[in-house]
Amino acid sequence: MSAGRILPVVVSHAADAAFTAGLRAFFAYRDLGIRHVTGGKVGAHVIRAVPGAGSHPVWHTHDLGFQMVYVLRGWVRFEYEGVGEVLLTAGSMVHQPPGIRHREVAHSDDVEMLEITLPAEFRTEEAEAPG
């Protein structure tokens, strides 16, 4: 057994899930409880579309060290500075490098994604479109 503090086990069941408003009004967010046991070092949540709410593509950046999105169902289209549009479908993953300008262009009404960030809380700023 390693020395040091042992973090509590976190279990989150879909049947008990609560989705709340978050960063984007057209998405609902389910916090998986990781931020609490890591002291805010890691965030993990499930994001799903708000039925009938279309996307509002706005270029922006995040001030964080790590961001990964994994599509659980449906599809989502992102656009990245220097890359262009990327279509992600169920089973697709994208690592969004720190500070990259990007925007969510469109998504299916049934999209559901797992997002992991370091840290859990981070600043988001609107940005000008890449030239």
C-alpha cells in the first residue's frame, strides 16, 4: 500500500443523476463528483443537449491544463483554430489543447458527452474568430 492520503471512492449512478444548467444554456450538466474528492484538481461531468435548444456557435477559449470530450451518444460538430470542423459521433474523442480557440457548431438532440478537465473550475473567455 502506498503512503499518503487515500481518496474516498466515488460512485455516481445514472438513476440518481441530476442535470443542471452550466456553461452553455443549450447543454445540461451532470457533475460526477470527482471535483470534491480531488480538491478541484479534476472535473468530470456528463453533458447532454437541452431538447429543442440549438447551439449558439461562439468562439472561445478555456484557461485550463487539460480538456477531453468523449461522445457517448449522438453527434456534435466542433470547429478548432488551425484544424477546421470536426464531427464527433458516439465513440469519438477529442483532446482540446489548453487555450485553443474553438466553438461548438451543431449537435444532435440526443447528444451526450463525457468531459474531463484539469482543473474542475476554469475561466472561459469569448475570442475573435481565427483569421
